[in-house]
Amino acid sequence: MLNPLEYQFKNTLRNYGYDVIVNGLDQVRILLKEYQERTSSSEYKYMLFRNGLIKQGDIVKIFDDNWLVLHEDISINDVYTKVIIRRLKFNINFNFLGEVIAFPSAIDTGTMNVSNSNIISIQDGRIVLTLQENETTKQIKLNQRFIVMGSAWKVIQKTNAEFGLYKIYADIDILNPNDDDMENEIADRWKYETKPKNIKTVGALNNITVEYATNINDIVLPSKVEVTLEDDSTSTLNVVWDKSTYNGEIAGLYNLVGNIVLIQGISNANKLKASINIIVNEYVELDNYTIAINNIETSLFVGDTLQLDITVTNNDEVVIVPLTYVSSDETILTVEDGLINAVGVGSATITIKVTDDETVFDTITLNIEEQEEGVFALEIIGQDSIMAMQSATYNIKTTYNNIVTGHEVTFEIADTSLATIESQDGRSCVVKTNTNFNMGETKLKATLNEDETVFVEKVIAITGL
């Protein structure tokens, strides 16, 4: 017939139990219960498991902690076993002639009787260790020293009166800096090992200044740091930097600290660290130049000049900055301050660069020809007659070797009794007849300003109304 208690325990164990490791070897599923009802304790708990799987003195690994089974098994109706376990908060190093072994231990300044919860006081300056009884713990000898809780202790008594448990009574002892490794809590370590030299100071490192928004991974941090040891000798050690405090998006000073990587023979009892300052500059908008030559000319004659029309922008704003001018062939073109001189026949290129950033440039290529002797021709364009008391406009057409030019002329009227020139601008004039009603013909003359030998005349008739 099925035992109801056994059925209930199996279901509870399956649904709410934990898998633990016993003595570093066997996996067992257990249940945990508070040692005192409605009171959570980090020191003592009840542990329940199927009969025969765990015994007094076993060490059970529950999550990340070691727990010691404290008393004889209590079997409940031959279904499961209920025991009290105690957390082993300390790993105590015992030194066996240079071989160091750490024992998971509980420490009391008063010993609890788990059967009636009485507290037995222990005199000041004495502690009691509770350990698992095994072949290794049995090697601990009277007067053997150990360090825990920042103090040295000496074994004065040991007992295995309770099955599977080993109790060690120890009195406080004097620390020996020459022999004891206080940092790692190992008594008499330097009797059997060479004592490392402690770091006294860490060398200063030069500040590093970077531009705004520099990524931390783009900063070359020192991989080593010089340290001074307690005997005033020096050594260069690797350093691993903590970069978490750096933010390149905020200007300012960032102090980075680094862990010093120790090597054999060097210790760092004071936990000194390397330090370096990273200075992030204020944000400055970077230059972004463009340059453009606005001239449209492609050819010149020898002797001609051309003033370059150049537009430079920086971040889309027109600016005036120093420019550098370079001619590809100075026997054809020379350039100074943007003025080009055509000095020889051929083709050449002028390159204009932004002096502060010569990756920004533009070019203009010009073909230079020898200028041939040419012929000017003039033509007055306008009506052949003007009625009395009226006016008319006349324009001049100038050509050079049959190519229309913009040269200017001076207009004159031959007979001012018939008409006069009311106004002129070099390219046109207004002729107005007189008010005396004289009629007849007169001549309008246009003379080239650059060469008075070049002129043209036009006959204009003055007629009645």
C-alpha cells in the first residue's frame, strides 16, 4: 500500500527541491526549511532528503555556499531524513610546511548546543572552529598557527567527540610580519616561500589630451606603469585600465584608474592603482572648405590678363581665407594674387588651393594664342531722316576682324544749325533737330576712342513735318 507521506514528500521534493553537491562528488535533491519558524536565518537551516543519502559531517554545496551537516540523522517515518545544517562562512588557510590547504569552517565565540539551544560562553581571545572530520583536517596539529578575521591564532585543543565533526579551539596569537602573509591570510607563509616585495608607490603618467568626441578605443593608453618597491627598487608592470568613467561626448577631465598586474615576487598589499588623466577638449566645429572658380573664359591672347573670380565657403558660409596659386607652366601662364598673365602660346592650368587645407582646390585651363594684327570696322545704326523738332537714337556697331566687340566711340554732328547731339554714352547717342525749321542734310560722325583714325559717317536728312 502506498505510503501517503512518501507520496507527498516525493512530489514536494520534485516540485520545490534543489539539486546540491555532497562532499564535492554526489548530486542529491533536497528540501530546505527555516531553522526557526517564520525567521529567516543565513547561519542555520533544516535540510530534508531521502533516507541514507547524506550523513552527519558531510559538506553540502548549496548554490555558492558550503553547509555542514551538524547532527545525527533524524528519520521521519522511514521516508525522509531531517538534519540541521550550518553555513561555513570562512575558508581558513592552514600551512603544512609550505603546502597551504583551505578548510571551509564555521567560527564561534560561543558554542551552541543544538539540542537545547543553550549558549556556552568562550573566554575572550579564543575561538572555536567547526570543520568536517577527514584525513586532511586530522593533520592539523597543536600550536599550529592560522590567520582569520585579521588576527593570528594558535591551536590549543582539538576534538572529534561528535561523529563527522572536528572542533578546533584556538587562542589569539601575535602576528609576525616577516613570516605571515596578512593579505592572503596565510600564517608562516614566508618561512617556506620567498616573500614578495610590496609596491610602495606607483609612477605618475602624463596627461593625454584628445579632441571632442574621441572614442575611448582610439586613445592609446599606456600598457605598462613603473612601480617603486619597498626596497626602493623599481619594476615595470602591465596595467589594465577601467575605461567606464570616460565620455568623449562631454568635454572635461577624466581620471582613469588601472589595476596593476602582479608578477611573481611582487605584492600589492595596499591595493595601489595606476592613474592617468584624459582631457577632452571643448567642441570645435571642424573646417569644411569648398572652392569654386567662377570665370568662364577658356582662351586668351598673349599679353592678356585675367582676374580670377573665386568663391570659398567653410561650412556653407562664404569666407575669405589665404589661397595658394600654382601654374602648371609658367612659360605660358603666370599667376599672382589671382591675376593671370598670358605670357606664351600654349595650354596651361592654374590650380587654386585653400592654404590651410590643400586638399580643397579648383582648376582653370586656358589656351593662349598669338594675337594677329586686326582691322576695326564701325557702323552707325539708325534712321536716315529726322523730322523737324524731333529726335532719334543712333547706336554704334564695332567689330575687330569681323568679331563684334564692345569698344566705345565719340559722336559728332557736322552741321549744328540743323541738329545737335542731345546725349551720348560711348555706344549710342540721341540726335535732336533744331527748332528753326531749317531743313537739309548733315553728317553724324562716330570716332573710335582707342584710335582716332578709325571713324564712320552717316548722312541724316532733316525734313519738314
